[in-house]
Amino acid sequence: MFLKVNGESVNINDGAKVSDLLDMLEIPKSKVAVERNGIVIPNSQLLTTTLKDGDVLEIVRAIGGG
């Protein structure tokens, strides 16, 4: 299935969860915010939220520094 992630097209297996997408993109699940179709997904649901063809996601990582 195809997704739009931060403005880029991404192909992932049918039935994939948000956590699978993060793994594929090599994004750690800690300190990350994921929005799917305009709704923020709580971090507690990253392992259980199933993606659907055509979903639009925005992924933001917290980066420390000074």
C-alpha cells in the first residue's frame, strides 16, 4: 500500500502498523509524534494502529540541543 509520509510517497506492506513504518524508516519510537490524517496518535497506540492505503502521516522527532 502507499502512504504519504512528511510529503513523500512510501510503499509498505498491507496491514502494517505505525510502529512497522517507524522501524522501516529507522525512526526511534521514543520522543516521536505521529499524526495520521490530521489526528495525533498517542505513543501508547503506535504498536496497535494499523495503517491504510492512502493515509497521510506527519512524523516529528524531538531533538535536543542547545
